[in-house]
Amino acid sequence: MKTIAVIPARYQSSRLPGKPLKDICGKPMVWWVYQQTKKVPAFDEVYVATDDKRIEAVCESFHIPVIMTSVDNPTHINRVHEVSKMISADIYAVICGDEPLINSEIIEKVLPSPEAAQEKYIVRALMREFTDPAEVIDPGNIKIAANLNGECMYLSRSPIPFPYKTVLFKYRKIVGIECYNKAALDFFVNAPVGYLEKIEDIAILRFMENKVGMNFTLVDTNALSVDTEKDLEKVRLIVADMMETKLKSMECK
């Protein structure tokens, strides 16, 4: 079974333009994502998919495989679908280019079991519990309501579920790691934009609105997606601390 990883990276971001190229301790953000992604043994190939020549040039300077895609892709899933027309594979794992703190062990958890890989449509992703109450009310964080089997019931930018009868639960959010087979990608691009998808501006709601099941695996991670300058500063401090700790460890050997 051929499995490839795709890192969608676009230059135009409403809240943080040029996000994939933002410097984090001497390397662009996309470099950090690529370094973790390529460590996953199950990936036969890893590519950055972009529509911007500046990102392409930086990837090439760091010897990162890069594929140029159309500027007209309305979502990252459309971009991955375009890649699927160029490179044949059984599984397409998607690692968002704004997840520089994600580690390879977490990425690997999105991949389906051999049994699940036989399903007609494979739509999988990761979720984690919120650790900061401020994250819950941030519409930039997509919240998820899933059953005990990880099957998605709904996704929203609002806090869900509503704590009407109890507060003894933890809100969960999407981690920027997804997984599709070719059939699921084809289905997505051929299905119309959904009513709820338009309202929430959450692309993968299109699957739910068409009764295509989505499965989410709960993971324990401190990964922080970078959407703002404040997020970027947090990540820089975390990476700098990690590098200093690693250096001290090497000095002690």
C-alpha cells in the first residue's frame, strides 16, 4: 500500500501572510513541518504542495520535494486532490503547513488500520483536548463533537457540546493532520459546497453533510497551529527552549 504525505502551504493567509516562510529559530516554518513528517516510516514520499513561487524556491533551497499546484484551489483538500492526479497512491496523509510542533509519532496515528483501509471512503483526522480555556472561545479553533468510537457528529467554530446538564467534560479541537484515499478526495471535489460548510467555513463538513463518515483519533499533543503573530512568538519560544535543552543534553554526554 503506497502512502504519501502532502504538506499544503499557501502564501496568502488573511491573518498571517507568508506563514509557511516565517522564521523559527533560523529555519522557515515549512522546514520544521517537513522534518517531522519525513520521520514517519509509513510514508513512501513527502511533498510540499504550494501555489506560490516563493515557497517553491525556499523548499528547493532546503532540498524539500515540492509540487506546484493551481492558485484556484478553494480549499486544502482541493489542493491535495490536485496532487492525487499527479501522483498515484492508496493513502494521502495531509499535514498542515502551520503545525511546526507536531511530532512524527502523532502524525502516524492518523493512518488507517489494514481493515479500515479497505473502506470505500477514508476520511480520518486527529483531535486533542483543549488545555487553555481561551482556546475554546477562539473561532479559529475548530471544535468537534464525536462519539466514543471517534465518529464525527459535528464540527463547529462555536464551543460544542453546550454544557447544559454538566461541565464534567473536555472540549476537543481538530489537529491539523488528516488522511484520505483517492475515492474520498474525488468525492469531495465533485460534491457541491454544503449549506453548513458555507455557514461555518469548515471544508470537511462537506463529508458530513453528504453522510460520508469521518473518524477522529484522540491524541495527546501540545501541538500549536500558527495562525497569528502571537502564535508564532509562542512557537519560537518553545522551539528555542527545545533546542537549548537538546544542546545541553549533548554537552553532558
